[in-house]
Amino acid sequence: MSFILANYKKKNENYQIADSQDFQATTYSDGYKKTSELTNADLSDAYQKNYQEATEADGSYLYKSAEWTNKQDGEGLITIKGKQVQELEDTSALYVATMCYYHQLSEDIVVKNIVTLTKFYDKVDFIAINKRNEAGIVAAKAFTADSTEEEIRSYVNTTKAAGEDAPHYINSIPPAIEKYLFGNMGDSYISEDKLINNPTAIYVSCDSFYLDDKQNASDMWGVNYATEKYFNFINEYFAGRYFSMSQTSQQSATPVLTIRYGKAKYDANILNIVLGILNPENYGEAELALDDEQLKKWEANTKDSLNLTYTNKKYAADFSYDKDFEEAGVQVITNCTIADTVQDYFEIVDVQATGGSDSMQTRVTGQNILFYDENYVCGNEVTIKIKVKLRDDVISHFDGFEDTNFGKATLSGSVNLSVDSPKLAPITTSYTVNYLEKGTNKVINTSKTDNNVPINTQIKATDEVIAIDGYNYDSADKEILTLGTGENVINLYYTKRTDLSYKVNYLEKDTNKVLSTQKVVNNQSFGTVINSADEIITIEGYDYDSADKTSLTIGTGTNIINLYYTKKDASVLVHHYIDGTETKVPAKNGGEVADETITGKVDDKYYYTEGKYKGDIYKLLVEATKDEDINHPAIYQWRRKYVRQNKSGVVPTLTANQGEGGHNVCIVKTKYGLRKMTPRECFNTQGFPKDYKLPKKQSDARLYKQAGNSVCVPVINRIAESILEAIK
């Protein structure tokens, strides 16, 4: 048995790579970017090229590049270049296996695995775990190319027979490896300078069972040695040289974690140990391995067994142990070994390897590519070119920059190097969505343009509908748009809302007193313009003054116009009567003294306002005058503690102290507010002519006093005239 394989037949079968002459040359000076330097502009590059690299001071290196050869059809080329400078010394492999034959692993597989390893390594150390605790770790047994298959089988059979029926103690693997590498177990022994064995590669076969801390202490003892320091050392020192085999693998359609024993509940520490054994790089990522729904399912589990699908394939084992190493495509480390795994959304079309010796081998198992050369000549550059094509079922869902390879590519031998995956972006295009008013094609919202969308993507019009203020979605010019290389446009049509309304308020200016019932108009269309001037109405006793807006455009919020009115000019009608009577005062030239009307706004000091005087006078005045008939204004008197209304409009007797807020203060209601009569009005009431000059330096209080102490001039005049008439 050997790793020499049959010629390539079809996908997912092992094949020997045939010669091919039509690959493009790959150089890193001709338009290639480092993967970390890719920008969004590269998404639309028809021949996007990028690479990853790793180098050693001795001149060893590993490059991995990716480029589109026909982006529109999803065709690309992955190129791996590597070179070893130093010769690989004697090699050895460590193979650790839990000897449970109930879950796909078998004696035949274990034996074949050891036989295969002896063909590539000078020595193979086999450690069997056949029962619980430290006693279950069987000391390493060495095999070489001289070991016969019968000898190997006899040992494996004996080791299995000496153990338990189903010794799937995955937690015993870390201490087993520690004891082999350092001669003892525990963090204090873990360091490069304490290595007593330094294998070229480590292989692990185990059940990926979850074990909780409720198990027997002897079952779980190995957890104490599965520490962060241990996994960090294995990950760093054996990078690209540690391989795991279990029930399911990264090649499985749906890798699962099987939870067994004691109805175990979720424990991040124990899960991290399982993940670290399968791949040391994943230790500490328990929270990422399973999604929330799966964790809830785990917590609710009432059975002894539960299978949960991994969120990401990277958390599964490298290979499945239901196949032997050769059949599964497990990697081996020779003088020059290059291994990589192409992402499963690519089909591998063809592979070419050049630069090795006549004994070089290249094989493809599923998405795995392995190159090895037992007779590699140090200093030669090995080039592996991999033609790939996006699968038809993912070409439309290849979104943004995507890894072309699963995990890291590795170069193993005298120097071990690894590089991350270069990335590719599919052919992309753009599409635009226009938002238009139906019937007019008026633009009612900024167009949406989505760039870098994979070609052939189907865009549903209903997924592009947005809410637009004042409009209802109506229809689209196409329900589904399949993106092509030309112009891609969807027009969405909207109609105006017609279920809107507006209100008009009729208010007294400055007070906002409601003067008329609010007007409400329904069934209005969005955007309709309402002119405020059209809403003016006649209100008895008031004149229209202004509006809070010239016009109103109907929107989806509150639509209100406020119209303001002022009272018609109020006036004070002054009658001139003989004191104590309702007899008109005779005029000097015959007849009667005519009535007087006093209008206009006077100085603010004559107006009553809230808080101006003690005793809540203002509130009492407001209450007394609230029902005044505008067409028949009244005169009011402040009578120490109450307000008296004189509907006849007659000014009461003027008193000397009225200007100081005393008894019999005359009050009138105007459009400007409630006020007392001014000193001039008091003098005019007493019959003094309008042009009578009042002393400028006299206070209002003294003027009020003088007016109150005065007698009516027309009366004095009539008396004087009567006296003169009598003495003639």
C-alpha cells in the first residue's frame, strides 16, 4: 500500500494530477496585491489578484495567491509556491488513539493508519488510550518501515483487549501527549527546552464526545492537564503538523458534536477542551462554536445523547476516522509537504504541480490538496496551480471578499510555514431603485443605488419598498429584477394619501381666546396648498388681524392655521348730566352739552394686569366683564371689594382718591384691555374742554384728586348765567 493514487476521474475522488499546459503564469510583481490591501474598488476588478506570504530568514518561503481568469463565469486560479532550504532530518510521527470501536473507528483502520505512517516517517510512536485515568495511557510503542502488518495488528489487538470495552476518554489525550513530549504532565513541564521527544507530526483519533464535570473523578482527571498553556504550545509549535480524526470532520456535510454521559449541561471550559483537541487553534472559542438556538437545545436536553451541528466547519475534526489515513487524505510531512483545502463553494477543475523530484506526489481528496516529495531537492521552488470554478448554486450568493481556501495553507519539512487564504470577489454589478409618483413620474425620494452586488442576483421589488411620507406604495414596473451587466433599474410607484385633514382656529390676538368653533376639513390630499386668506370669516365685534402662516401645505402631521382677530375699537361714551340727575347740562350757547366718545389706546400704566394691585382686583374685573355685550359697552366701578356694572354707560361720581385705586374708580373695557379712566378723561367728563391744558408737573394722583374735587364746568357756567340773568 502506498500514497500513489489513480488518475483523476471525477470530483471527490482521489486522483493523480495530469500534466497541463494552459495555466497562467503567476508573479507577484504584476498587479498582485497583498490580501490585506484589498479595497472595495477591487470588488469590480475583472482580474482581481492578491496573495499571502510567509518567509524564513534561511530563505524558505510559502506564497499563496488567487486571481480571476474569467470572473463573469466564476473561474479562477489559486497558486501555491513554496521552497525549503534545509534538509529534513530523521522524521517521526506520534499517533494517539482512543480505542473505542463503537463509533466508526475499527482495528483495521488503526492498523492501516500505523502502516501508512511508517511508509513516510522513519519512526511511528503509537499511544493507545484504553481505559480511564492515567493507567489508561499505554506507553508509546515504536514502529518503523521494517514492522510487519501482522506485528502491528497483534499489538493493537492486545492493547485493545487489555482495556475497557468503550474507552472514549477524549480528556486523556492532552496528558498523554504531554507525558510523551516532556516526560511528565503539568504546565510546569511545558516548554520547548524541556522536549524529550520532538515528532515531525502528531495524529489524534478520538470520539468528539463532550464530558461534563459530573462524571466520576477518574473519568475526568485528564481535564486538569488540558490547559490553555498546553493548547497554545501545541498550536504554535506544531502549526500545520497536528491532525485530528473523529466521527465527523470538516469534510462532512454537517459536522456535529455528540454530547454523552450524565445529561451534561453546557460548560464552556469542557467544550473548549474538546475544540482544542480537535484543533488547538480553536481552544477558547466555545462561545462561537454553537449558536444561541443550539445552546438552548443543549441546556434543555433530558437525554444521555444529543447531536448538535457546528456553527462553523472549522470547529470539527480535520478528517473523519471512519476512513483510514490514506483513504481520508490525511497529510504527511516529508522533506517538502504542501497542504491546503479549497473552499467548498468552488469546484476543483484541474491541478498542476511542478518543481519537485520524480517521486513527488500530488493528490486531491474532495476539497483537500496535498503535495509531498520524499526526494525533494532543497532550494527548488514547488508550484501548485489549482483551477477552480464557482458552483452554480452559490455564484449569486458570493458576497464581498470571500476566502478561496479553508483555513491556512501549510509548508512542512525542515521549516514549517503557514499562510492565510487569499480572497476573491465575484463579478458584481449595481442596481438603482427609483421612487416615483404614479401618473406624473415626479421623484418623491432620493433614488437608491446598491453597488457590488453579485451578477445574476434576483432583486424583488417588494423588498425595495420604503415608507415615504404622504404616499402609499402602489406598484412596480417589474416584480423581479435579475441583475445583468447592463443597466439595472426598478421603478416603484406611489400615490398621494387622500385621508388627511386640516383645522382652522379663530382666536383673539394676544390672548388666544377662542372666538368661533374650530373648522375641520377632512379627505385632503397630501401636498394640497390651503391659503389662509380663504379661511377668514366674520366674527361679530371683532376685526380680522393676521394669520400664523400665509398658506398651509397639507402634510402627514398636524395641519393647523391660526387666524387672529382684534376687538373692534371700543369707546367710552361720555354723557354730561347735572349732578344727581339725568338732565343734560345746558350748553353755553343754548342747547345741551353734546355726548363725547373717547377712543384709542392710552398709556399702559392705566391698564389693569394680573398682580398689579392687591386683592386680586384684576381677576375680579375679568370675571365681571367676561360677558360684555360688544355692541352695548358698559362702565364699571371698583367699589372697594367688588365690581359694579353700569350698563347705561353713565360715568359715576368721580372721587378724589380714585387715581390711587380707591373707591368709585371708573373702569372701561377696551380692545386693549381693562383700564381706568385717564386724568384727561376725568377732566373732560367734568366739562373741561379737550384742549384744556393740564399741568405737566402734576402727578396723576393729584390730577385725579383735582378732577374729583372739581365741579362740572357746564353746571358752573349755567349757574353763572342764571345769576347774571337774575341781577339784570
